[in-house]
Amino acid sequence: MTAEDEFECCSTPGKIGCCRVESIVTIDERGQMVLPKEIRERAMIRAGDKLAVLSLEKNGKICCLSLIKVEELESMVKSRLGPIMNEVFRQ
């Protein structure tokens, strides 16, 4: 696996089959939901982990929400912006 592959988002356009329904969850009256234990274990999500909520919009309405571990998001941003920032500071 190359460094680029390591930080490539699984939802990159052109990648087929990366998304699937893992579970159906219910939002309670306080706006909370429970991620099933099997999904937390497979995603290695532990108590205290921080997750970023990403949204996709269509026709001005949010149509999709995704969760990503904050450290994974940080890694993706650094891998994409790092080379750009290096170039900016060289000038």
C-alpha cells in the first residue's frame, strides 16, 4: 500500500461498492442514537473517540450524513494540503 492509498477516501468518485447499509438506527427524543456494538468493534470506535459528521447536500437539502474518525479526517486533510502548503512556503 502506498502512502497515497493509505489516505485515500473510500468515497472517492469512481470507486464502486464502497458504501453499504450497515445498520438502521433510531434517533431518540433527545436526538441521540446508538451505534451497534458490532459496527463500533469493526470500526474500532471506543468511548471518548471523536467523530466528525460530514454531510452531502442535494437541491439545498442534506441528503446524506457520514461519520469519520477525527484522526482519519486530519490525516486526509494533511495528506492533501501538505504538498500545497509546502509549495506556498517555498515561494
